[in-house]
Amino acid sequence: MRCRGIRGATAVEENTKEAILNATRELLEKMIESNQIEADEVAYAFFTTTPDINAEFPALAARQLGWTQTALLCGHEMNVPGSLQKCVRILILYNTEKTAAEIVHVYTNGAESLRVDISS
């Protein structure tokens, strides 16, 4: 069994707790469904936001979905001029028999522009 990474990103409409949690939860649910993830298979999940999002920790959305025993961490992305703003990114590392080509990366709500080559 290998540890594989799943990437995902979404944009939020505003810097509020509700907007951050709703967008993060929606993205995380799509990542889970697209890759048939079980919480106990997850090594950890790393959540980042652009510096303009700070009203809530996006990892709380994972806790609300039942990931109470999973290692979660939040941080800020680099503030690169011209980059997508109000963006939440998730990197999940999980144990799976899937090949790298079978992993489904999920980009929604305008974040598809970050990785046109792999957006689902």
C-alpha cells in the first residue's frame, strides 16, 4: 500500500466563517466521494488559505464531517501577485492501492484555473 496525495482547491465568496466552512466542506466531500476515501485511511490533511481568508480554520470543516482522529493542519499560501484570491486548498495524504493516475484531484468555484490539466 502506498501513501498518495490528493489535491483540491476552491474559492470562497467572502471572508466569513460560514463561507469558509461551506466551501471547504463542499470541496472535501467531493474529494472524498471522487476517491472513495475512508477517514481511517488518511495520514493527514493540510489546509491552506490565501492571506485574505482568516475568519475560520478550514480544517474545522473536516472535523464537522467526522474526521476527529485525523491529523489536520492549516496554513497560509504564499501571497503571489496576480494569483487567485480567497482560495482554500487541501492536500490529503492517504493510504491506498490506487495508482497515481487513478487519483482524482478536485478544483471548484473558479479554482479550476489553478490546474486546468487535472481539474475534474
